[in-house]
Amino acid sequence: MSTDVAAAAIWRKSSRSNTEQECVEVAMLPTSIGIRDSKNPEGGHLPLDHTAFTGLLARVKAGTFDL
């Protein structure tokens, strides 16, 4: 994914984020959904296709990654 496309995307911060937590942002990109660290937006992003993103979101909501 072109850096220009990702830079022009509309990134949304997680509604569960606040200023004291690790935060993620997501954006709809032309061929994928991008995920990035809101504290380091220039650090790149992880592009996931819609199926992979839906699976990841389901696992997060189910608590699979809770520490």
C-alpha cells in the first residue's frame, strides 16, 4: 500500500482508547483495512483484508488476546 494512500486515509482511534493507554487506529483503504499505532502514525500500518480484519476483531472482542 502506498504511503500516500495511507496518509490520505481517514484514521479513527479506537473508542476504548484514552490518553493513558496503548491506542490503535483503523482506516478503510482501497483494498484493505489499515491498523496502526496512534502514538506513532509515521511508523507504518498493518494492512488486513476484510476477512482477516473481521476474524481479528472477533477474537479481540472474545478476549483471546487479553493479558
